[in-house]
Amino acid sequence: MRNSDQNLVVLTLYIIGVSYVFNRMVESIDDQVKFEFKKAVVDEQLKEQNLLDQVGISFKFKSSYAIDDVKDLSLSIENKSENIAIYVDWDNSSLVVEHSKQSRRVIRKSPDLTRDLAVPQSPSLIAPQKTLSETVTAEDVFVRDTVAGTYSATKPIINITGLSQGGSPQKNLYNDFMQERKELEFSLQLVLRISEVRVGLAPGVNIPPMCIINCPFTIRKLHWTYALPWKNK
């Protein structure tokens, strides 16, 4: 065998070996997703309802999550005004999943959730120049500990892997999502009631009309290159 042929064989084997190691490395990287809050859409709604100078809504997310890792949402609502009271009506708020058209009841989490989830939730007051920070999720993510008598959010707020176990439309959506061809969408339909501070919110007495703010989110599958060291800087 000529030297040139030997060199070609060695080069071919080298490329095959490098490709094998590279593919194994990519396969070993955990799948990660990114949650994004469409703040501009919310601000536009607040502007249309003449609330942009009075209300601020934001959510806190990490740069990435393992699939099915997110079980709740960290929400902050700011009352920017000087003289109005903002009430968050939790029982009329809902979480809407676009691909299933499912509307789910919202639960405001507490450190030790022992009450029956069916019990009505009291509205939260946000006084002028104050900010309310809460963790919320959907009612159906909770599982009750029969021994302790408490509820814990143990299921994902959006069950991504569950799509792979559904019918053909769900499986196709799952495959498209995992191949980064499609994003998943859901929204928090947040119900606010706004009144003058002196009026208050007594049950059955002058209850202010509801203001519905649609807070949309997208979930996208991250490309494996997210794990490259310089991507995290």
C-alpha cells in the first residue's frame, strides 16, 4: 500500500473517530428549554386600558430549565399610582394552554398549603407605590400528601413530555418542538380590579369591574450549543 493510501485510511479513521466522539458528546447534553414572557404585549394592553402609568407586570425566569422542570411562575405586580388600590382576583384568573385550548384555575402558592384547593381565594391588595410578589401555578399541578395533609406542586406547569404520549397531533407537536421547529405557547389571564383607595373591596359592595390582562409566554427548545462555555458568559 502506498503512503498516500495509508494516509487516507488514517485520516478517514480519524474523522470517523472524531465524529463518533462528537455525536456522543452532543447526545450526553441534557435537553434544556427557555421560557420567555412577552412583556411588550402586556404593556400594549395596559396602554390601551390607560393603565401603563399605574400598573407594572413582570415575571422572573432563569436562562434555561430542564424539560418539565418549571412548576410555577414568579409574578410581580407594581402599583405605580398615588391614589388607587389594585386587587388581584385570583379565583377569576386562569392559565390557558394554547395547544390544548385548556383553561386551568390559578392557585396562589403559600409555604404550607394545607387548605382544600376548592376553597375560594381572597383577592390580594396592592397599595399605592407598592409591589406584590407571588408564586402562582395551576390547580392541577398539586398533589396532596395524605400523611402531612399538605399540597405540593409536583407536576410541570406545561407537561412537555406528556405530548409524546398523546395522539398524533400531540406527538407531532412534541417532535416539532424537540427539533426546534415549533414553540409552545401559554398565557396567564390575570384579573385585576382597580378602585380608589377609600372605596375598598367589601364583599358584594361596589365591587370594581374586572380588568383582564393576558400575559403570554413562549417555551422554546434550546439548541445543544447552549452548553458551550462561552454561551454562559
